[in-house]
Amino acid sequence: MRGGIVLDPMEWLLVRNYYMTMLPQLNFSGDYLAAELAPSFCNYDGDLREFRWDVVNVVMPAAEVRPSDDGLLIAVEGYSVRLLRDWGLNPDIVVTDFDFMPEELINCDCLVLGHAHGDNIEYYPKYASKVRKLLPTVQVWPRGCSLLIPGFTDGDRAVYLAYYMGSREIRIYGFNPGKTVKRNDEIKRAKLEIAKALIDRVIRKAVGSNTMIKLIK
């Protein structure tokens, strides 16, 4: 992929305004610098349409159930990569911002959608430079080889991605906004509530379409 791709500009604007309003204590100004930096680490020259998107299994860190063997397997964060390996599975795609067991991604034979934003500029290069296949994702308009997916957390971005790629069935494993895995503080809880609202929004968008979304513990 040479230039930037925006999956849905109007949805991105709506979602960005929403999470910036919900978390005004965060500084989003660094997102623009991150969008400038991220494309320099892009080493993926393929096309996302090469993957089979018909059935998608999205595995989040709180997953307790081994996902089905059929369909595309998307792990959310390095922690979920480890979960899947413990179950004898390897993800096809990982959606991450490199802040939860990023070392699991270094030797992963998968496509890593590495998210760059204002809060991870300092450590993004450390891991992005070591990933075999990296397609950067960003939170503001892309400047080069990068992808702008509506959403805020890694989990809801993964669901948005599957929806926009035309999946017929999306199975979400382990999304539990009441269960914190990485940390438990006010901002993390707020982020989980935002993720819940955005995933619920995708579910509503899917009503009447050819996409069926299932939530599985």
C-alpha cells in the first residue's frame, strides 16, 4: 500500500469528536506528529482484500473461550496473541498500539496494524521497526502508507475494520467493559465505555445489512 486510506471519513469525524469530548483530559495534539512518523515504518505492500473477510473472529484480551478454527483470526494487542498461542492458534492480523505485551508481535507471522497516536510516539519506533509485516494505522488524516479506521481503542477498531471489509459474520471474543485486564483506573474505564458505545454503534449499523455480529465471552 503506497498512500493513505480512510475507510469512512464521516464516521471518523463523528467518532473522533465523540472520544475527544468524552476524554477532554487527554492531549490529542500529538496525533498529527504520530501520523507523520508512522508511514516511515510501513513495510507492507499488500492489499487487505487479499484476506478472506467472510467470517472474522476478533479476540480481545479478556477472552475466555477458544475461538472457532474457521474464519479470519484477528488478535487485539500482543496479550491476545499469547492467548491464541496457548490455544494452539496463530492470528492472521493483530490490531495494536504496542502497549500490552508488544514483544509477542516481533516474531509473529501475521500482519500487524500498528496504531500510532500522540501517547505512544516515544516507543512506537522501538516495536514498529521490529515487526515483519507492519501497516500503520493513525487517528488523524493519513500522510502516507497508513490506514485510518474509525474507532478509538484497539478492540473497537478491529470490529470497525471487519465491518468495513464486508464481513458476513463477526464474532467478538472477550469484550467485557466491566473487566479490566491491563490496568484499572478512571481513564481505562472511560476508554472501555467508549469502546462499548462504538461497538454497539457498529452492531446497529450492521442491522439490515448482510453482516451478523456475535458477542462471545
